Amino acid sequence: MKTKLIIESIFIVTILLAVCFLTVGSYRSAQIIQRKSNDNSISDEWYYLPAFLNYAPNGLPDFSQKQQNDWKDLEGHQALCGSVCLADILWWFDSQHENQSGYPGDGNDTYPLVQDYHAPGVPIPGPHSDDHNYNNVNDNQTPYLRSQQNGELIERVAWYANRQKDMIRYEILGPFKGFYNAFKLLYGTKQWLLDCNLQNNYSVTPIMRPSFSTIATYLRNNSGIILGIDFPVHKPDFIPSFLYWGHLVAVAGINPLGYIAVSDPYLDKMNPSVDPYEHNNASIVSHDVYRVDFTSPYLGLASWWLPDYRGGGALVIGAIVISEKS
């Protein structure tokens, strides 16, 4: 018991120190990207992450977090939204660097960002075991073991993003719970790149309270973007925005006039599906489009929000940006 309390205390201190680092780092990153951008050069047309005919034929994939009951958290809520968003982005970058004449199940794997995790089931679509088979995203025959690196892409990403999370009682984190999840996702992403020996090929940038123009510029530079959003229900402005990361979505497209398209691990608004496994086929996506409103009801937390998200709206609190270095 004493050892566990010591571990919990160490994690809380780590989080508090990270707050200072992330706040300063995100401010500097936002300043850099804003200096690079030229508002006069941005058109008023939609821009989507490019499609790759091999394994990402409709741009950013749109995997689901609803695939297994053992993906739920201790409170019974469907979890792993951040891990699913990161899996979308890793798959998309991997497809960019693979043979453009490839196809799912071709048995070829020339880029290490996503690998063949040897799902126990018959390769789908096959015929070969392959890094871009649909059941290499997830195979429900594999149980999710939180304490072990096992399973397919989403579960392996979740292990990186959730390591040691279950050593901490969530109630001791209090309002830090959302930020703690984002903090673990950030460093899990960096560790994934390190283990793939690609740490020098990509940058991973946290941004707190990102502006819409900053997100637009990053997307037009073909960066992978995970947005941290939360719902505007009695959010006091005096609490720092990094504490609120209630849900995460990945940005698939953007229109500078005030619209955004997201791959949402939980919702499929534009292309509804009753089968959560269907979206493991990366050609099936629902890039849900939302209107952006710049009159945020909580300006201290977010400079813009999505007023039509799930009926009550969602504040855009933060972002994790994965960019390929030139």
C-alpha cells in the first residue's frame, strides 16, 4: 500500500511538472506555425489529407473504439478514443510511404510505422498475413490485456498510451484525469516512433487552446492532428484548459471559412454504420463535418468550438500534432 501511494504521488508530481512544459512548448509551437502561415495564401476551399490508393483510398481512416467490450474503462464507458485516433494517423502515414501499387493482404511491408501483428483469425481480406489487413487493425479474437503489449494495431497503440495508467486510482487524479490521458498519449506516441526507429522523421507537438488557423495550417502541411474536445457543461473559465480532454477526434479535412471534418472514433454522422468492425476496412470512412463557431462560450478554455457536436456542442481544448520532418 505504501509503495502504491508513493507511485501515485510521483505521477501527480510528474503531471504538474509536465503542465509547465506543455504550456510553454505549445505556445512556442503555435507561434512558429503562425509565423510560417500566410493567411492571404489560404483558399476558401476544403482541404483533406490526401488519399493513397494502396491502403488509405479515402484519406484518413476512421477506425472505431466500439469494437470490444473489454475496451471499456472502469466506469463502463467505451474508451481508447485517443489510441484509435493515433492508429488512424499511423496507418495514414504508413500508407504514404508504402508501395502505392499495394493492396490490403498483399503481404508486403516496407515501412515500419505499422507492422504485421499476426492476428489469430484468417487474414481479412488476405490472402497473406499483412500489416494492412483489416483484422490487423483489430481482431476480436484477441483479448485486450492492459498490462501486456499484445493484440493488433489499436490495442498495441493503447498499450503505449496507457502504460501504468491502471496503477493510478482515477479518483486521486480528480480534474487531472483528462489531461493525464492526453499526457500519456503524447508520450506514448513519441515512444512508438522511437521503437520504430523513426524518432528523427517525425515531430510530436502538443498545443493547448489551439487557434483554428493554426490547425488549418498544420493540416495543409499534411500533419496528423488529434483534437482534445470537451463538452461545455458548467466549465469555470479560471481552470486551465489543459485539464479538459473529454474526448478525442482526428482531423481529416478543413475549410478555412469555418468547417472541419473529423474521424470520430465514437460517432459516424456522415456515413452511419451499425458494424464497428466495418471501418477496419480503411476505404470505409465517415468524415463527419461540423460548423465552427468562433464565439466560444468559454473563451478562457477554447477560442473556437463545434456548436452542433452531439447536440450540446464541443469546445476544442487542445491538440497533439504529428508532423513529418522535411
